[in-house]
Amino acid sequence: MLIKHKKRSDCSENEVTDQSVYLNRRQFMKVTGGTALGLGFGNAFAALQSGNPLSPAQPLQAAFDRVIETPYGKDETPAPYDVTSSYNNFYEFGYGKGDPAKRAGSLETRPWTITVEGEADVTGVFDLDDIIKESLLEERIYRLRCVEAWSLVVPWIGIPLADVLKKFKPTSKAKYVYFETLYDPKQMPEQRGGSIDWPYREGLRIDEAMNPLALLSVGMYGSVLPNQNGAPVRLVVPWKYGFKSIKSIVKIRFVESMPITTWSTLAPNEYGFYANVNPEVDHPRWSQKEERRLPSGVLFPNVIETQMFNGYTDEVASLYAGMDLKRNY
Ligand SMILES: Nc1nc2c(c(=O)[nH]1)N[C@H]1C(S)=C(S)[C@@H](COP(=O)(O)O)O[C@H]1N2
Ligand SMILES: [Mo]
């Protein structure tokens, strides 16, 4: 799959009459937008799809038109958009893999603010679009390995997490970074009950967060993130199990001690704070030596071997020098 950030046609929607243009356009939308139109995306998505000239009213159009291509994952084949956007874990919208795609339309992703607190010189409430406007978006194709032993390849669009965190000038006491998902039971139906102590919480050690691989993602497949994939902003930490890649972030807090996180609290016998992908450390109920690479079906299970750090050892092994990864998992 080729994801090019070429300019869309200059003509407006009603001037498009040529059948082949229409078909190409449909094909493009299949790759980049898929079912999004049916899910009630706001202006941002309309702006991206309309091909209108850039204007200050469409800050995201400008940002997405100059996405930088990077070498990350250039040799990988991304999963089809339809797979990535329909097979999800986003418990705020239900526990079935298809629930988030069906139910996340209720999430209002604009305006969106992120509250930054704790051990940093620059704290306060920041508008996500301001952060995006002053950053350069990159495309990075990463493998995502869920603890449930499935994985897929996703062409994310985002900002290196370190670039964003450095803007807030963390102090020397900032040893960890804590992240929180939106808490709003009106928009996130499963937050009305259940066994999870909402909001969803995650965290990274500061050096993990500053590692160049860690990405703050605002898009995938050339467009804004669909709600079910964590719109409007999520973490992508590709060397860790997928649950570390927290979605729909509203809070970033720099802290001195290891923060409490959702999964390490909910299932402490499974994985802890680090949750690095490790084929040598089994889940209590299954082996982690192999994974189903999506798309996968009964006839073509597409089972592959799981790699240490999900294959990102060169980039991240130094973070854990001297640590026993069979104990600190
Ligand atoms: N807020 C929130 N973030 C979350 C989750 C969730 O339930 N809620 N699920 C996690 C899990 S278990 C995985 S595997 C990934 C899935 O991301 P994807 O649906 O984009 O593939 O999101 C992670 N981030
Ligand atoms: Mo997961």
C-alpha cells in the first residue's frame, strides 16, 4: 500500500464529473477514510477529504498536507484500513473487537485540550490543534503487538513524543510520565459501569517516553485517526504490548514515582508497568512466542514468531541495560 501525501485535486466536489476521477477518489477514500463518513466525523475530516485550498480555518489540512515520510517500516505491508479500523480494543466503547467501530461515533474530538501538570516548567491546558500546528507530522509504519497475541502493521501519522514533551520543559524530578484518557460516561458508554476504574491510565519512564520510537499519533493511513483508533490523539509505543498505547489522551502529568496504570492494577498477575513485548515471558493463560498477524483467518491464520521488543531491539534495548526483563515485565 502506498500512502502518498500528494495534493488532492484542486476542483471542488461538484466539478468532479469524470468517472475515473470518481473511482480513484473512492479508492483513495477507501485507503484513507474508509467508513469514516458513516461515523460522523467532524469538520476536520471533512476538510481533509474536500481537497479545498489550505486556509487558517483548516489547520489540520495544512499539517496533513506536509506529512514527512520516514524510513520506519518501509519494508512492511500495512494491514488494510478496514482491518485496522474495525478490529479494536477500546474498552470505553465495549469489549467486543467490533464494538469501538460501532459505538465510538459518539466521541466529540474537537475542540480537544490536553492538561499538562506536575514536574515541568510549562504546565496548563493546551489545545491539541495548536500542538499539531506547531509540529511537523511524520508517517511511521509500525507493528502493533497486542498482549492477546494478535498484531498488525499500521501507517501512523504523528509527532515524536519527545518533541512534544520537551516543549513542557520537564524538571529533573520528572522520572515518569503519566497519561490519562478522557473520562466522560456520556460519550464513552462503558464508563457508566464495569470493572475498570476509569479513566484508562498509562505511563512510561521518562527515558522510554523520550526514546525516538515513541509517537504521539494523530492520524493513520494519511488522515486523522478514526475515533475507534483513539482519536484525536493517542500514544504509540511499538516495542510494548498494545495496552501501553493509550487512546484519546486528555492529561499528561510528569511525576517522580512510577504511576499507577490501568492494566497493572486490573491484572497484576499478567503484566506490570513495563510490558515490553517478550516471547520468553508467557501470559498466565497463553504463550507469547507466536502471534496472529492480521489479516488472519481460519484458512490463513498467518501465525508468525513474536520478536523481542516486537523487533525494535536495536532502538530500545539500551533502555533496559542491567534490568532482568524476565522479572520486570
Ligand atoms: N483508552 C484506552 N486506550 C487503549 C485501550 C483501551 O481500552 N482504552 N486498549 C489498548 C489495547 S489493549 C490495544 S491492543 C490498543 C489497540 O489499538 P488499536 O485499536 O488502534 O489497534 O489500544 C490500547 N489503548
Ligand atoms: Mo491489547
